[in-house]
Amino acid sequence: MPIRAATADDADEIGSLIRELAGYEQLEHKAVATADDIRLHLFGPTPAASALIAETDNGDIVGFALYYTTFSTFLGRPGIWLEDLFVRPQYRDQGHGLALLQRLRAQTDGRVEWAVLDWNQPSIDFYRQLGAEPVEGWTRYRWRHLS
């Protein structure tokens, strides 16, 4: 499974993948990121995140993982927050998602963490097959910028 670091040339395709993910999660109305946003914030002078691209052997883009570095004060080492993992439906069950996750895991000796929608049983089952477990006793909060 070819996995590579995304480049600024992938911004349009990453935007398409984000919209497809939003459709799958029934959140199309919240997916407002543009290719220009992606170019600036992933590939600009101060990148806020990074992305990996999954491809077929023919070079067709089939999925992506968007992530950023975190730091665990308890472990005293960096980790990775996986913001989004998405493989196009027609390419699922072929190892692309696993290859993306393995590449991420190889990039840190700390934790790889992410959130999953509680109704997304196919993804929950996939993550549990890998040995990942939910983090019990924690509730995720969000503080929105008020403008």
C-alpha cells in the first residue's frame, strides 16, 4: 500500500476527501475548509497539521490521514492526534486504513489518539481489531471562538 506525505499539490484532493468524509459523517454543512485553507495551514510558513495520502499502485488517491503532534506531560514525550482518517468506500477493506495508521504509529514512540463518532460501528470495530481501546472516564470538550 503506497503511503506518502501530502504536498501542497494535494490540497484540492484533500479538500475533496474532507467533503466526502463530511458526507459519510452526515456533517456536510460543517465542512467549509477550502483548498486555500489547506494550502496555508498544512503547507504554509507555520503548518498546523500534516497529512498522509494513501494511493493505489497506479497512483490513484484513495484516502488520507490528517494529524498533528501532541505532547503527553505524563509520558514526557510527543504523540499524535489523528484528526481525520478516511478511505473512499470503494477502497475499504483493502488495507489502506491500516497502512495509514501503521505509518502514523511509526512516527512516534508516544500515543496515537483520535475520536470516533459513537454511531460509527464499522470504524469502532476496525479500531478494536487493531487493539485500540476507548479512553474511559474522559469527556471531550470544545470551546468555540465567538465572533
